[in-house]
Amino acid sequence: MVAAGVGLASGEFILFPYIASQVGLVFLWAAAVGIITQYFINMEIERYTLATGETALTGFSRFWRHWGLVFAIMVYFANLWPGWASSSATMITYIFGGEPKWIAVCLLLVIGATLTLAPVIYNALERVEFVKVGLVVLFIVVAVVFAISVDAWQELPSTVTSPEFPTELGFALMLSALVFAGAGGGQNLCQSNWIRDKRYGMGAYVPRLVSPVTGQEEAAPDRAGYVFEPTPDNLVRWRRWWKVANQEQLATFVLISFVTIVLMSMLAYSTVYGVPGLANSVAFLEVEGERLKELVAPWFGVLFWLIGAISLFAAAMGIVDYTSRLAADVLKTSYLRRVSESRIYFALVWGLVVLGCAILLAGFDQPLPLLVISACVGGLMMFLYSILLLVLNRRVLPDEIKPRSYRVAALAWAVALFGVFSALTIWQQGDRLLDWLR
């Protein structure tokens, strides 16, 4: 549920609906490809943590000490750009007015305070994301009844019968949609940390992150993790945990993410497809809200903006959490053994908040380019850690719990998919991103 809650953000509310507003529903097949690919990635990340209690990044560091640090830096760089907070702030201005930059700064400060004052951080995050998912599902139910047109339902089969790859929108946007379909980038890696804090499998033996201000820190073990002995009794327990983890991932992350992308894209198609002069930015959501006011009722357009703002704010909170959580785990395990992980996490959260505020105040406040930068880094990261996951789980885990051939093939597919898209994006969009940064 946390993965789905954090993931219901740019892909569901911005990228796929924007693509639908430009070319129709013919690219929705990519959402299915992205989410299913990420399902297999997530389960291999969870496999390692369920079996050892270690995070995947700690496992990577067993090959080379600094692999974890490399990924932590990449995740931090990808999420420095506060595209989710600025997107939420932009939608707030559609309702109440105001300056998006200053609203986004306030949202970042609220996120920092919430994450560092909650006694058990995972519990607070889970509650926020649970409420968010509930609100999104409620909105979608209302939208299906009142706002999605007959034409949209008739167009939906075209994503299967006449799929297209709209290259006119650019490889960067296509990669962004694939990466952010569901989760993407560093969020997939954080499956390790979240299931550990939820006490799944061997994660029950690892201390949870707590606030150094309001929480009670737990004693840490002498070693990072331990692979259990594959005795018959232990393997019975393993199979139960593995079944639960797979079912949970399918029922929440996969199902909720895909249904949300499809229905939000259909909503965009019903309202703004074919509208001349539609902005190549998050501003198309303002036009969509105004159309919903005309087609349904004034309150429904306001509800659309409000749900979007809450959703993107909760996503921003989850992103600050997992970015800091991943980096804190790496620093604690490999470099700062004498410092508590909770204190490292505290410093990293506020470091990310301060940097995000500085970027916004410096004038980098356009949400769509910020999200594209994050996705490009995320796609490259997914290419790299898919390779390492494949090697890690095949080499380190006992034979009885190693991934089967079809899961190995799924990881090989992830390597090819994100490798090719990352290369094409760098080739096509490198100069454009440099010009924008200048």
C-alpha cells in the first residue's frame, strides 16, 4: 500500500494523462509493461530482504563496497528536483490562488517536520499513503460514473488493437512514463527498507527507523543480515512469506497503479483530448479541471484539483522518505557504524528539504521538466540495479530460494528495456536538458 501510495503521482496524474491528451489512449500498453516489469523487480528486491534482513543496497555492497553509495547518490540527485511538491503546489493555486513557489516551499517544510517527528516513521507514512489511496479510489469511482465519456470507453481497446509509440512526444517523456508507471527509480529499491520496517521475514530482526526526537531507538545487531538455513521447517516459513509478499504486491501496487493510470488517462481523454493549444506542462491540469466543471459540476473540478494536490503531496512525502531512508541505510552499514541510522535519516531528510527549497527559490519551479530529469536518472538507475539484482540473488541465496527461470528472464527484460530507453533518451534529449539547465 505504501508503494502504491507513493507511486500514485506523476505517472498517474501527469505523464500518462498528458500523453492521452495529446495522442489518445494508444500508449496505455506501456503502463502495463512498466508496472509488470517493476513487479518482478520489486519481488527480487523483496526476495533478498525476506531471506537475509539486509536491504538490496547492502547486498550490492558485498560485490563492491561503494555500490550502495553510488545508488544513494543517484537517488538523491534524481529526487533533488522537487517536481512533486511543485506539482502539488500548482494544483493548490488552481483552487486558492497564490504563488506556487512559496506554497511548494511550505509543503517541503511540512514534509520534513512530519517525517522527523513521527515516533515510528514507517507507521506515519503508511497512514498518510493509506488515506491518499482511499481518496484517489473514491474520486475515480465518482469520475467513472459522471465524467468518463462513452467515446473514452470505445477508444480504450485501441491500446491493444492499435498500440502506438508516439515518438513525436520525445523519448524523454516516453521513458518518464515507463519509469513512473507505478513506482520507478529508487522507490523500487526502498521495498527492502519498507518490508523490513513492517517486520516481514528476516526483517523482523532489524531495528526500525524512529524519530531521534520523539521515538525510542532499538539496539542494532552486530551484523547487517543473515541468510537463514534452508531446513524443511524454515523453507515452509519461507514459502508462506514469499506467497504473502507476492499477493500483497499484486493486490496493491500492480492493481491499484494500473487501474488508476487507465482511468485517469481516460478522464483526460474525455475532457481535453483534441483541445487546441494545450500547454506542454502541468498547466493542462487546469484546463482539465475547468472542463470537469463544465461537464459535471463546479464542485467536481475543484475536487479533481484537491485530490491531485493531496496525492502529489503524499507522493512527495514518500519520495523524501525513501530517498533519505536508502541513503541512511548505506551510510550506517558501510561508513558511519557508530552513528544511529535514525539520526542519519533525520539529517538527510532536512538536507533534501533545504536543497529542494533552494532549487525552487533559484527559479527551477516548472514541474514537468523536473519530473523528466528525475525519470531519466531513474531509468538509468533501474538498468544498473536490475543487473546487480540478477547476479545477487543467483549468487548469494541458497539454491532452494533462488529465482526461477521465468523471473530471471523478467529481470533480463528489465535490463534491456531500461538500458535501451536510457540510451535513446540520453542520445536524443541530452542537449535539450543542458540548454534548459543553463
